[in-house]
Amino acid sequence: MCTGLRFTDPEGNLYFGRNLDVGIDYGKKLIITPRNYPLPYKFLDDSKTVKATIGMGIVMDDYPLYFDCCNEDGLCIAGLNFPHYAQFSDGPVDGKTNLAPYELMMWVTQEFSSVAEVKQALKNVNLVNKALIDSLPVAPLHWLISDQHEAIVLEQSRQYGLRVFENHLGVLTNSPDFAWQMTNLCNYTGLTPHDAKPQTWTKQNIIPLGVGTGSIGLPGDSVPASRFVKASYLNANYPTVEGETANVAKFFNILKAVAMVKGSVVNVKGKYEYTVYTACYSAKTKTYYYNLYNDFNLHSCQLTDEQINSNKLIVMDA
């Protein structure tokens, strides 16, 4: 599951992050990949990192498998579940930049500094159905990619192949595809943060009860389409605030409004789906903020010069 979010403050500073909603905690770690760290590829020549990257994920065979991450230039990416729609190529295609889906996040954060550069490069990308280890399944993902100027969604589906969408809303959830989510959003144009006005129906006065009557019909369940609508509505209507503290609070307030509580959703395997963590990266201060399902304390880690130039992968318990 999951919900991704991004916005900028009045000064143009980027805040980017997500809820990770799953039925099991995979043993998440806060990971900092320094410059000059070995970066193997399945189909491209192996290389080394050139930009330090910070985010949440797991490490396997010394490879950082990020759930979400941002590089030192403020280019950010998050992978969100895209079941029943994601489909990757059976093999590499000559003349294409062939990538395994798990490689995409490191490729984006290492090769580019802006979304504009990423969009140009994606025109020649082919995502191949290959996992880090053959015994692992390939995660069916789509991705939210953002810098301080713009955001895009990348999807490779069985019906349409690889597509890139402009994302002015700054929100991404899960299936159906992004085009469907945008069409569905048109069903909610009547929502407003302002209260409804009294009306008269066949001589009967109808008076709104309480506050919030303008947003009656705003979804509150946990399906991806509902979370997409609610997060988009909140992101669009949350008042502008100034300063990092207020903007980080804004970020967490929006995502907590679409978070999953244990007991509200039980998946087909009988597991509780819940929001394992919520995270927000401030590109201005290079600080990664997060809290956990059982720990609402706001934790943070700032990317420092020492970490950027470390000689090893930095992995911290979250």
C-alpha cells in the first residue's frame, strides 16, 4: 500500500516523503549511502556512487534497497506498491538503458540532479523483470520522483508500457494507475473546506449541522483511490506555513490523516496492514525526519559532510 507526498514552502524548499503501509515490518533501517560506494548493475557497467543518498530501506548483499530516498542535491524518489498493473520486460532490449526495478532508485539519485534530467533519460529506459537475488520476487512498484521544481510519476504496466506523468498534486498511492486516479479525482470537485450554506427545500429550511459540512463525501477509508483523493485534498487546502518546523508538522499532519491503524485493514494473508513509518525529507537542511507506528516521537538525521564522504555504508536502527 502506501502514500507518497511532496510540496514546497513559500521559499521553494522541498519536503518529500511517504507513509509505508504494509502487513509486515521488513526490518527497516535508516540508510546513508556515501559517495564512492560500489554500485553494481545487472545490465549496465558497474560504477560507484557520486552523490550521497539518505532514506529508509533494507540492506541485502551490501546493496541499499531503499523504500524512499533523496540525494544530496535534493532529488527524491519513493517506490510504492502497484499490484495487478506493474509489468516489467522479460529481458533487456538492445539500445535501451536496461534496469532492474530495484536499481531504479539508485540510478536516479546517482545519475541526475533534477527531474528535468530524469524525464529526458526515462525516454530510453526499459525496466526488466529481475530481482537482486533470483530467489526474491520482483516488487510490483511505481515511483514518485521529485525535486523542488516539479514531480513526476513513473509506471510500467502491462497495458501501456513505460509512461511518465506530470504530478502537480504531489501525491501518489497505489493501484489503479495514475491516469485513472486523476480521472476519479474529478468526482470530488464539489469538496470545499468552507462550510455549506443553509438552503430551503420546498419551503423547508435545511441548516448545516456542525463544521466541515463542505467536505462531506471526502473519503476516509484506506483503499488507494480514497487515500489519493484525501491526501490530494489536504495537500491542496492546507494553509501555507513558514519555517522548517511548521512545514514538517504540515507534512506529518497530512500523512497521518491517511495512515492505517491496526485492525482497520486485514490483507488476504490475514495480516494487519498498518503504517509502519511516516517520513519527511527536508532538502534545504538535508534532514530526514520520521516516526514509527509505536513511537510517535519525531526522530531525525541530518546528512553531514562526514557521512557524505564516509568509506562505508551507514546503517542505523530506525
